[in-house]
Amino acid sequence: MQALILVGGEATRLRPLTCNMPKSMVPVLNTPFLEHMLKYLAGHEIRDIILAQRYLPEIMERYFQDGSQFGVKLTYSLEKIPLNTAGAVKNAEPFLKGRLVVLNGDIFTDLDISQMLSFHIEKKAAVTIALTPVEDPSAFGLVETTLQGRITRFLEKPKKEEITTNMINAGIYILEPEILSKIPAQTNYSFERQLFPSLLAEDAPVYGYACTGYWIDIGTPDKYFQLHKDLLEGKLQHYSQDNEYPGTSYQIHPEARIEGKVVIGNNCVIKRGAVIQGPTVIGPHSLVEEETMIRESVIWHNLTAGPRATISGCLIANNCLLQTGCVLEKSVLGDHITITCNTRLGPGSRIWPPASQG
């Protein structure tokens, strides 16, 4: 069976981290998010993978190439215009053969795709949609099913009095090949709002597969950090064991303190009196100067944190410079940002790279 990953466009809710890279390439434990997805699929013996992409595709192609070094075969399907979820699959039709699993490129999960496939075959479904429970489905679209799992209704962003289930679309689908004929070519066309409701109207066999494992959409800074916290706390043992961390070549001064779950990338330097408190990830080639405090933060490559800086609850992209005495709390910085001496950034601060401002 093949898999198609919907890499999609720029993640505006995850700005400024994704100004210069696709959301699927943001690092998770210092490894690109998409690399985790490829390992996940390979673990279910799915190795023929198509990437449906539009935003900065050269970044993925340069990193993954043909996929052989990751144990998979990659094909790249490029959208010339925005085609939405189903439209992107239709655009990749020349590369597709047979039954297909489709995944949104911002979902991190340990759903058992092998069991989902068995369910799909047993039910003789045309489409099977993975469903996941959430505390408040009013922010999503709930999916109603029969006791046998056949989907009877989709309801987008229901009012509280309309909520009949807490199960929502988890962004993972198994499609039979004939479904592609239902999608118009070179048209902005959605699975969720157009294709699936039309299939229900035709009484097509569309089923929901309830997954009870881990599931998170990393489309916001809070969710992106939550994923790191969950991984560091061992909530997904499969992924934790697949990663080697901390890095293998770094310098930590004997009088620096590392507390809690912390990942430190290769070629980092942590100087005297610095304190790193987990859950925290520090990317490769970063320098943490004397008496600097970093707590509960995710930092990408090549940070320079000057003496006596404080970084708390922050997400910081590549090549940033924080000068002496900076205080950052619950802030998000894009690439190549300099914060001058003794500057204070309070909760909710977001700073874009200069070229991406506005």
C-alpha cells in the first residue's frame, strides 16, 4: 500500500517559526517532523510514499532526496496552485496505484495503521477515516457513526447543544482507488467539506475507525511545545526509543546545571553557572553563556544566548542572538532575530524575520 502525505502550505498559526520552512520540516527533538512520519509509516511496512507539497518544496527535496537513506521510496507531487486536501491527492494521481492511505502532514500519532487497514477491508469500505476523541469538539467537526462504525453525519464546529459525540476527524484516511474519480482535476477541493459529505449523500460505505492512542495537531505553538513535552515525558515510547539524545559532542561546564528532561544537540556549549530546566530542547551549534537560564523551551539550531539571559516557555527558530540580560517569557522568535541587551519580551510576543514582516 502507498501513503500520501499532505505537506500543504505555510502554517500561519505556527508563525513565525514557519516563515522560512514548511511546517512538516520543523524539528521535533532536533529531527524534522516529516522524518518521524516516514519512520512511523515504515514501521507499518508502508515504504512507497508521495509527498504532496506546495510551500518551499526544495527544502524537503534537498533533505530527503529519494528517501532511500530513510528506508523508503519518495515521490514528490508539486501543486502549481492551492488545491486543498482532496485536490492535492487528485494532483498526485499519476503516481498512485491501488489502495492509498492519506495523512495530514501536521499530525503526530501512534495510531496502528495496520489495524485500521484490517478494519477497512473487513467493512468493505470505500473510505475509512481515523477518528480521535477530544475534550471539546466544538472547535473541530464532529463525526457521528453507527455502532458498526459507518459514518452517518459530519457536523462542523457544532454548538454545545448539538454535540452528540466527542469523536473528530483525525486527518488519516484509507481510500479505495475508485474514489479518485469523484475528485475534480486541478480544482481546490476538500475532503472534509466537499468529498466526504458528497459520498454520504450517495450512501457510499464510509466508515470511521476509532483510535485511542496518541494524537496531536502541531499547528499552533502551544501544541508544538506540548508534543515535545509528551515525548520527553515518555508518553510515546515508540518514538522516544527511535531517537538518540542528547547529542554526542557538546561541552557542559561542571558548574552548569541540567535539570529534568533536556535534549542538547551536537556541538553545543553550556558555560559556567548556566541552568537548563526541562522539558527543554536545545538545537545543534548553540551557545549558552554564563549564568543564563533556559526553562521549558524549544530552541532550534545555532542560538547564542548571552550572559545572564532568561528564556522561559519560548520557541526560538534558527540563528538567533540574545544579548546580555535579555528576558523572554512565552515568546516565539523566527529565524535570524537579534534581541538587544536587557530587552524584556512578555507572554505572547512573536517576532518575524525582517524579510517576512507584515
